[in-house]
Amino acid sequence: MFGPMKPLIPSDATSKALSAGADSDREDRSLHDEILTRLRDHIVEGNIPDGGRVPERQLCEMLGISRTPLREALKVLASEGLVELLPNRGARVRQLSEHDLGELFDVMGGLEGLAGRLACENITDTEIAEIERLHYEMYGFYLHRDMHGYFRINQLIHQKIVQASRNATLKSTYANFSGRIRRIRYSANFARKRERWAEAMREHETILEALRRRAGSELSDILFLHLRNKRTAAIEHLSEADQKANSAKLTLSETAS
């Protein structure tokens, strides 16, 4: 004989407990996302040098958290390729050579070019309108020389185009490579800052125009060239940073002697 069946509809007390648990989970997830975003921005914006150790104690104080949530966030950033986890020694910001950057940007250019071609086949009018809205929001940040806001919206526009490709494999591959060059992609805006920034803004105008016309082949070429120009600026910025570092070491050596 079977025993009495358990009720399928939970009692009020059970419903409240489940609801409270769900609310708690949402709050935990929201806090995790906020910590992750702030930590990612802090690193992307160059507050820790390339190859530099991640100062856990200082970051915990800055974010108002314990080391456990900080280390969970660092694991995510490591999976994105932004930092490297060191066995029993914390983490450090991933450092890329000029050769690494050249290869990564070329792969990203290919991925974005393919995404643009596929997006023109699949994108809806509503999605184009949203990208257009983001474009003008980004332009406002450009006019006010707000690099943080500009970069955030810029990345969102590129992500929207990739999402419109309707290709899950492309999206996951793009996300993997995007994290690895996010930091240098941000700093590239400081190479010949005014000229490069204006050049990038003009390139985005042509991206939007090709997207409006759903000109897939044209958009693919524009996006690849856009990433190639970004690569040139990134390598230029990296070279300038290396020259400054070497000059500082030389000055320090001369002072010591």
C-alpha cells in the first residue's frame, strides 16, 4: 500500500520560507555581481599594473567585503583571462606581450566580423533601435570625455551585435577572448588619446550605418578594420608604457650610482 500523498501545493509557511530563500539568493547574486563589476572595472582601468599582484587586503577595504567574496570574484576574472591565480600566493594581473596582443586582436576582429555578418541576417528592428540608442549615449560620454562611461557602453554595443548573431558558439568564444583583452582595449584609448578616440567614434558611426542597412559584408569588413585599428593603438600604448618603465629604471639606477 502507498502512504498518503504529500500535498503538491505548499502551505503558506512553506511558501514564505521558499520566497525568503529566493529573495536571499537574489540579494547574494546581486551583491556578487556588484563586487565583480567594481573589481573588473578597477583592474581594467589600470589601477593595478600589468603583471602586478592583486592587493587583496586593500581591495577588501575598498569594497567593504571579506576575502571570501573577493576570491570568488577573482576566480571569475581568471576564467575571463583578466587575472592569473597563483597557487597559495593570491592573484596577479595578466600581462600580455605585443605578439600575444597582435594574435588576440586579430582573432577578435575575425569573431566580430563574423558576428556582424550574421547579425545583419538575424537582427530585429527593435535590436537595431536599442544599439542606436546606446550609440548616442556613448557619444554623450565621448563629448564629456568620460572614458569610463564611454568604454562601458562601447563594450555593450559590441556585445549586442554578437548577441544578434544568434550563434551560441560564437557568443561563448567571443566572451572568452573578450575578457583577455578588455584591459588593453580600454587603455588603447589613451594612445594618441584625442585622435584615436575621435577615430573610434567615427568608426562606430559607420558600424551603425551598415547595421541599419543590414549590409552584412560591409559591416564585417568595418568591424575587422575597427579591431585592427584598436590593435595598433593597443600595441602603441604598450610600447609607450614599456619605454616609460625602462626610463624610470634607468633614472633610478643612475641616482643609486
